Amino acid sequence: MKFALTAFAFISLAGFAGDFPQEETLFIDNVTMNGRTIVHSCSNFSNAETELEVEFLSGPVDYGTRVFIEFGWGGSDQSTGKTFEWAQKNELELERKTPMTWKGNLTQTIAQRSSPVRILDLNFVFRVQEPGKPARYVGGVKSGNTFVAHLPKVEDSTCVNPGDAYPDFSELVVQIERN
């Protein structure tokens, strides 16, 4: 089943830990994220894994610019009912595809057979680093804004046995919402 991409900004009450001076901008129309969630066994639930394709349009930037997605995973512990966001903080340098288009791929196990922890969303911002200039954040770290992409539920994932073809990324599109 195909879903339309909905793109809005998410305002995080918790914010993103760390000192983030410099400028910030917020252009949600410049963000595209597609994904799929796969269970690697059809006869016995093992792990569910999500794969995401991220695309960011930066606008005009100087030669030598680098773009990173800074991210953390949000979810819940079903045994305690506690939620979390920005777990396993990390960053990924995006690959420049055109002068203003940057792409990258993320993969994460979102559910394990023996664990009550479920990953439900991806919290993220983009850091644009132009040579000799302060970092510019897209997603609004300075004001406490971040993007969040809600992942498909494990129950809605595609089951793939060894040797089966994986579903296309267009089958599952990650939504980005504004709270």
C-alpha cells in the first residue's frame, strides 16, 4: 500500500541536548523521507528492521559544503510504559547528489523478539556546514524544534523469508508531522 508523504515540522518539548549556537532555518518542504519495515522471518517473529532513505534540498551553498543528519530514535518500553526520544544519538554525513540535493540511508532494528522496547520514530535535524562559516541547522535546534518521522508499526511490516525480494521503499512512506 502506498502512502502520501506528509511533511510538517515537529516541535520537541525536550529539545536536542548540546550547545547549538549559530543560525537556524526551518524548511520542511526540503525534506523527503521514504522507508520500509521488514520482519526477517515469516514463520517465527525475529527482529523488525526499518530502512529509511533521506533526501534534503539545501538551497544554494558554497563549494565544499557538507550536510549531516543528526538523529536519535524515539519509542517506548512496553514493560514499563515509559517513552524515550533521541536515544542512540548519532549523525550521518549525507552524500551530495546534485549541487543542492543530499541523500543518505539509515537502518535500525525497531523491535526484537526478546525485548519489550519498540522504536516508533526518528527525531532529527540537518546541519549544513559551509567552509569558513558557522554551522546552520535546519530543523530549529536553537529554538527547540526538531523533525520527527513516525515509523510504520511493526504489525504493518512486510514479512520476508530468506531469498524473497524486499518490498520497494515506496510501499511505506514515513510521515513527518507538526505537534
